[in-house]
Amino acid sequence: MPLLELPNGYYELPRGKLANVVTCLEMLENPLVEVPLLPPGFSLVRVDPADSVTYREVFSKVGQHIMWFSRAIMPDDKLRSILANPQTEPYFLLQGDKKVGILELDFTDLPNCELAFFGLTQNAIGQGVGRALMNQAIAKAWAKGINRLWVHTCHFDHPNALGFYQRSGFKPFKLMVEIHDDPRQTGHLPRHASPQVALLEK
């Protein structure tokens, strides 16, 4: 990964490109004494790796308003391979029988674990389930004997995300800038997605 060394100043992006400031955070020990249960009516189920259609639908509901696009542009065979990898643990959060969240742990770089995806649909936010879901993520990760759990967030994310991760026990360790095609321009996200990010026509 190249180290960005530029003088202070403004840099214009080509139309159709986005710049995203990413914060990487890590947790070096398990902060939990015990794991609270999910609130009544909520449960976790493993994702069916063969059902990429349902996965993409839930991924979109959870993430299109915060510019989640990586799995939207990914070919089906690669997506199914990731979901079926025994070192990956993808879950849906259910409220009753309705899918309202995603939690995914990536153990492919042991003894490190990445909290690869963590999010709720907009109508599930504010019910207190986010904290319980994070505690489930932390417990499941550290149960595998890891020595480091890490996650990244960005300025496209919910404005409370960084503070939430820090209150959960993560500490920032690196900043990055990601340059990528605007997925609303390529047709991988609807044009109304992530309205907090300006859409400039090519």
C-alpha cells in the first residue's frame, strides 16, 4: 500500500471518482466480562453462502446509505467463496423473521480477526441492539483465541460510528485515503444512495 506524501492543499478528483478518509481501529484484549444477550425478539443466524441474492439484498438495505459497495460490485462466485470460507463467519441479525443487520468476522489472518462488516438497517438503529450486537461480535472473535480484533470506518459512515467503536474498546491506529469509482455512476448502487455524498455527473 503506497504511503501518501503530498503537500498540504486541495486536490481535485476526476468526475466519477470519490475520495474516502478511512480510520482503522484495533482492540488488543477482550473488554468483556460477560456477554449480554440480544434484546428479546432479536437473534443471529449464519448466512447461507449459496444464497448470494438474499445476502446482496440485506447488504444493500444495511449499507447503501453509508456507501457500502464492495460486495455490490463483487462477482457472485467470489462472493459465495468468501461466504463459504470456514475462516469467515457471516451472520444476519433478525428481528423476528425480518433481517435487520449484518455482522461478519474474518479470521483469514489469524491471530488477527477483522470485523469486516457491522451494521443495522436504518429502522433498527436506536433500539439498543447495536451495543448487544457489538458485544456478540467481540465475544465470538475472542473465543477463537485471537490476539487482535480490528475494524475500519470512514467518513461516509454513520456520524456516530467512530465514537461507537471507541466506546466499544477499539483504538485508532491508522488513517488512509481510498480513491474509488462512484458506485452510483457505475450502476452498482441506486443514484439516490448515500445522499450525504455529492453526486457529480461525469
